[in-house]
Amino acid sequence: MKKKLLAFSLMAIMLISVLAACSGSDDASGEDDGGEDGDVTTLRMTWWGSQSRHDQTQEIIKKFEEENPDIKIESEFTGFDGYFEKMAASASGNNLPDIMQQNFGEYLNQYADKELLADLTEFVEDGTIDVEGVDDTIMESGKKNDKLLGIPTGTNALTAFYNQDMLDEAGVDISDGEWSWEDYEEYAAQISDATGEYGARLMEPQNLFEYYLREKGEKLFNEDGTDLGYEDDQLLVDYFERNLELKEKGAVPGYETIQQIKGVEDELIARGEAAFDFRWSNQATALDSAADGKPIEMTLLPGSNNDQGMYLKPAMLWSVSENSEHKEEAAKFIDFFVNNIEVYEIGGSDRGVPIKEEIREELSADLSETDQKVFEYIEMVTENSSPIDSNFPPESSEILGELSKIDERVMYGELSAEEGAEQFRSTVESIIAR
């Protein structure tokens, strides 16, 4: 065990930006007067998100504690930026929280590889976590190496958010979701010319390059996660050049603008300074709240084969630390989150569309306008999508971090698109070989 901890500590120091979880103090078990028998178990819990998510989650925790007076939850939260670095520090110190918000794909696989997450199978089998009726495909998203390492908080999908007023001003209509990448380029430039604002936010490559590949029938990683899944580097060259061309036209901002954005609520589309923004559907609530009445709509991402590129994803997962001394109590919170309709009445679609059909049906009669749009959008994606790719190697979070760095250098003109694509491939080969 000491050897594993030492190895992971060194890995965390070298790759601190690639792990996914959160920081805090040691797992705590305390004596308090809050429980009926005088004994209170204290759990640490962490998540990332917007301010609205923080507020909602605190309210959900309060409801849980009211129903479970023998359990107290100490919350730790931050924005998306910095969350993974803090989790890396906690992991290297053997100090992960009891309950953590986890990310599907690169980060779940990395934590699985390090054996840092508890297998929740026993809590499902004994009924502590009730997932009866949840689709098997959804549950599979939380599994790795035959272990159930996370319970999805809800269903999510990449979305093209757009400001309807800005599109109307430029005479653009994409409501049916049938638009190509060439259309996207044309519309972004057209909107920028008509409004004097950006036509779109600069795309971030960590999620969008994978979609770009899928839409063209390729994958980011090969089947066994030992290499890139595409052979032609021109695909990444084309991705870079499309963004470069739009930046040169003034239709999208450069990184000097993007780096000033402080969170979802501060995004350009929420401020009326960009018409398009590609991001996850569960962020609709935060965007609409910040948009102050601006009409933000949703449709499929561009691409002639966007039904091939689109996929459903767990919005995020609840996981439990393998080193937690209170796994059963942590499992009780996850069960509360999944099965209590009050959770979704408080949080809406912020953590995705509920995974249980009975809760979706019960909520559907009284959804907010924003949540109704999200529910309808997820239905549309369900009918126009392909299975999610789960073949992420344990090193994929580091790989995607390197892709972002290369993308930034290309956008700043420090590398050509060809040099960036070549450097990305050689970097991936080096990381995986190591």
C-alpha cells in the first residue's frame, strides 16, 4: 500500500492538472449532539460548478440532513477550473473526501486505474442505493473493470446554445439542428458582421474535438486506449484552421478574451457578446439565469452527420473514496440524490435530466421553462445520437490537457496548424509509452 501511495504522490506532483477530484481535510468521524442517539457521522463532500449549483447543492444537503439527523455533511466546492488540481493534491495526501463529484471518461478511468474509488456494487445489491428501473446503459457509464465506481447524477449532452435575437438580427435559422460546419463558419461571420459582436465563442478542444472526430466517423482513442483513434492528422489541422480563420475575421475571440471569463455566469453568450456557445446541456440553468432575459435556445451541434457525432453522457457521477470510513453513509446520500424528487425540484436539470423515469414523469408536469427545454433537448439527442465512447486511457486527462495547451499555442500563432497536429500526436505517443 505504501508503494502505491508513494507512486501516486509522485504522479500527482508531476501531473497535478490531470487528476479529477477535490481537496480537504481528513475523513472525519465526530461526536455531536445532532443525532437522536447523540452520535453523528460527519462526511466530507465535494463538487465543482457554478454559484447556482453551489446554492442548490447546499439546499439539497440540508434536506438530506433533516431526513438523516445522524449524518452531517461538510461541503467543499469550487469552479471547474482548479477542481481537478485540488483533487490531485487530496489524492496525493491520501485525503480524498467521502463523497465526490466525478467526471465520466478520462477522470473516472484515471481514478479507477489508481484504485481510489469504492466499488458501489454491494450498496446497490443490498438496496442502500436504489437504482431499480434505471437503464443499463446509464449504469454502465459508472463502471470500470467490472466495478461500479460512480452513480450518474443525470443525463447530459453537448449542446449548441444560441442567442435567438442575435440570429434573428442576422437572418440565421438553425432551430432544426440541420447545419454543417461550413454553415457554422458562414453564420458566425454573418452574425458578427450584423451585430458587431462575436458570432461564436472560441471552441474548447477537450470535448469538441472528440465530437468533431465522431461526426466524421473517427474516434479520439483506439479501442484499447493505447493510441489515438484516428490516423489522418489533417482532421486536427482542419479543426485548428477553422477556428483560426474565424478568429482572423473577428467572428470568435482569442484566448486573451476567453481567459478573462470567470465562470458559466460570465460567459460571452450570457452577456450578449457571442451568439453561439457549445457546451453541456446541464449548464442551461446557469446560462439562462445569467442571461437576464436574453433568449437562449438549444439545438444539435453542427455537422452533416451530427447524429453520428452526438451522444448521451452522464452529466457527472457521485463516487465514494475507497479510503472512506463511512461508505454506507455516503451511499445513503447518493440514494437520496437519485430517488428524492425534492432534489430535482431544487436543482432542476443542473446535474442533468434525472436517470429515473418515474422522477422524470413526475417532474414533467411542473418544469421551469429552462428545464422543459433541456428535457426536450435530451429527447431529441436520444433520437439523434450514437453510443458514447468509453475507451479513454488512464492518461487521457493529461492528454486532453496537452491538447488544450497546443490549441492555445496555435491560436496565438506560436505553432502552425500542421505543427500543432504533429506535436499532439507525438505528445500522445510519449505520454502513453511512459
